[in-house]
Amino acid sequence: MSVSILVGSQWGDEGKGKIVDILSEKYDIVVRFQGGANAGHTIQINDKQTILHLIPSGILRDNVACVIGNGVVIDPNALLDEIKLLEESGISMKGRLFISHNAHLIMPYHKLLDSISEKGKQKIGTTGRGIGPCYIDKYARKGIRIVDLLNKTELEKKIRSNIEEKNNILSKLYDHEKLNVQEIVDEYLKFDEAIDQYITDVPHYLHTEMAKGKSILLEGAQGTLLDIDHGTYPFVTSSSPTSGGACTGSGIPPTKIDSVIGIVKAYTTRVGNGPFPTELFDDDGENLRKWGAEFGATTGRPRRCGWFDAFMLKFSTMINGIDEAAVTKIDVLSGLDEIKVCIGYELNGKSLKSYPTDAKKLEMVKPVYKTLKGWKKDISEINDYNDLPQETKDYLKFISEFCGFRIRFVSVGPKRKQTMEI
Ligand code: GDP
Ligand code: IMO
Ligand code: MG
């Protein structure tokens, strides 16, 4: 039996979906523990691409059970769309999908408030999926949870009372028209019928399965630098994508965790606003976007691209306790003569000892680079680590030693077979 946590080590989109799909061959259960439909996890099997937003990336393997844990915020429409899409391609959810009683529901007013707040002074560049406002209600103890769907009278009362409050905010603060209460009540009452069969006491289920010796993979969404506590605040998401969040978001205690796997993209990308010290504005940046097809899996926005930031990764390794890493998209670097890696930051001529999480400071730092030789060869068909060019191995060795993790997987393309285990 083993329990592992898989986390994004940068600003999201590291290739978590692909690696969860590979790993889930060896796990019985995959659990999402935070975030919501702001995530876009891509899995490519042969020529068919599937993008998952809420359902764990283990769903494409018939014998894997998939759990949406209490830490996730669920948009009913996004969930139903995803179930429909998967079922249309022959993937059955029956007896394999488990949704926590305690997960919170994204309501139409959350999405509305998300988009309204993005029009204000502080523009985070959110995905517009209502994530922040939903977590606000959760922590204000006003949220509506999956368990509330089971008591229709109470559910209606809660929805009415929340909409009354939101309508006040919308009309008085934002001069926005009021929401139609009845429409929303009707919509959510119906939602229960569609998902009733999946609603589960998740901690009880997971602990029972662990006692039987079943193995569990906890699938993080977003990435470490988007963490509400440890990320580049305020340019972060509203949950805890770091390994600590996996325990609170699932009900599995820290004493049951065997390993933490970090997904590490061989360069850096970011979607949305906020500091990005190694961002490139030249042809190299444009080429990384083009060669890496760096466009958001959820919003389609072009991703900002830059050099690998090993200084940031050292911080990420420390916060998550990453034991082993999967380095993804290293094939994207193949066209470069030289590759830069950031090994430290300078601020006002002084080198920084630790990673600054103050966004203003991070905007001002100057990255210090080490230049490594490129390999200028197509490596996307290589399936044995020993056959990689020496320069690729040198690059991997350098980042592994600098950041302090063992590299277990190297990914050289989006498909399952474009992965080597070392
Ligand atoms: P996630 O959010 O971490 O699951 O990552 P995304 O799915 O948003 O973005 C990763 C993108 O890179 C997807 O389009 C994947 O199909 C693709 N991808 C994953 N691994 C590799 C790789 O090793 N090489 C290349 N070229 N593409 C990859
Ligand atoms: P996956 O799981 C990349 C970013 C948004 C924005 C910030 C806050 O696919 O790696 P939110 O909608 O969460 O309030 O937006 O976080 N963001 C992501 N960036 N990958 C993601 O998920 C992201 N989910 C949120 O772009 O900057
Ligand atoms: Mg993504």
C-alpha cells in the first residue's frame, strides 16, 4: 500500500494530468484535493486529447476509482458537462466516482463576483470560474456544500439567504441587476438528482480502502507558487495546492503519506498576472510558447514563458517536501543553442538568501543565470534515459542537484509512451 501526493511545483500547467495518467496504472484510487474547474489537466492517449477540469486524471483507466475531496470547489454545470463528455467517449463513472459531502458548491453568483472583481483595481487574471468567491464563502461559513443537496428544504433556505446577501452587494456596491432567486433554486435542486449516486463519506471510504491495502494518489491542481499561503500573493489562487493541502483537502493524515512527487516543467510558464522573474519577452520566449503549445487548457490564454527558475524550485522542493520529480516538456528545449537556468536573485546588487514571497520585491529582483549547452536534436522519440544526448543529461543532472530532488520520470512529449522512468 502506498499513498503519494503529486503537486505542481511552479505556476501550474506543468503536465500534472499526463503524469497522473501514467502513474495511475499503479494506483487504485486518485483523489483531487483542492481547486476546481480552474484546473485544466490534459491527457493524450494516441491521438485523442482529453482535458479534465474537476474529475481526477485517473478516470481514463477503468480499474481506478476517482475521488473529488472536500477541499475541491465544485461547479455543478462543469461537473455534469465533464461526466457527459467522458460517458460519451465510453468511460463509465458508475461505482468509480466518489464526491465528498463536504466539498463546496460554486454558485452562479460566485462566477459573477469573480468577473466583477477582475474589473476592479486589483486584476489577478483569474480563470473566471468563481473559485475565489466560493472559497470566501467557505471560510465565512456561508458556503453551500454537497451535503446540503440532500435536504431540499434547508438547501432552498440557504440558497435564498445567500442570494439575498449577494443581491445586496451586486445592486448597492456594483450597480448590477439582481439575480433571479427561483431560477437558481430550481437549478440546484435538480443537481442533486444527477449526482446523488456519487455522494460519499470520503474520509470513511478512503480509510476503509487504505485498511484493505489499496494505494492512493493525491492529484494536486494549480502549482506551488499559486498557493494562497506560499505563493506570489496576491497573484495566487484561493486554495492550497502544496502538499500540506492534500491532507486537509482529503481527510488523509500526514502520517499516512509515503512520498511527494513534484511535477517540474523544464522551463517556466505562468497564466494570469503577477511577478515572473525569468519571463522572456524576446524570440526565445515566443519560441517556447510556440514549440510548447503554451496556451491555457481552461481559458485558451497564451501562457507567459521564461527560463527554468531553479532558485524558485529549491523553494518549492522545500515547501512540499518533494522526494522525486517528473521533469516534463524537456523536448521543447531541443531547438535552443544555449539554455539558461536561474540560480539566484539579486536585489539592489545583493544576492537573496531565500525566496521572496512579497510580490513587489519579486517584481524588482534580477535573476542570476547559469548557461548550459543545448542539444539541438529531436529527443521526442527517445524512450531510454541512456540514449538522451549528454547535454540533456547534464541539464537534468544540474537541476536535480541544485533543487534537491531525485528525477524519476522524464517526459519528452504529450503521449503516454513519450515518458521514461529512470
Ligand atoms: P497540467 O495542468 O499540469 O495538467 O498541464 P496542462 O495539461 O495544462 O498543460 C501541459 C500541456 O503540455 C498539455 O498540452 C500536455 O499534453 C502537454 N505535455 C505534457 N507533457 C509534455 C511533454 O513532455 N512534452 C510536450 N511537448 N508536451 C507535453
Ligand atoms: P492547472 O491545474 C495555471 C491561475 C490563474 C490566475 C490565478 C487565480 O491546470 O495547473 P483562479 O481562477 O484560480 O482564482 O485564478 O491562478 N490559475 C492557473 N494557472 N494552471 C492552473 O491550473 C491554474 N488555475 C488557476 O490564471 O493567475
Ligand atoms: Mg493546466
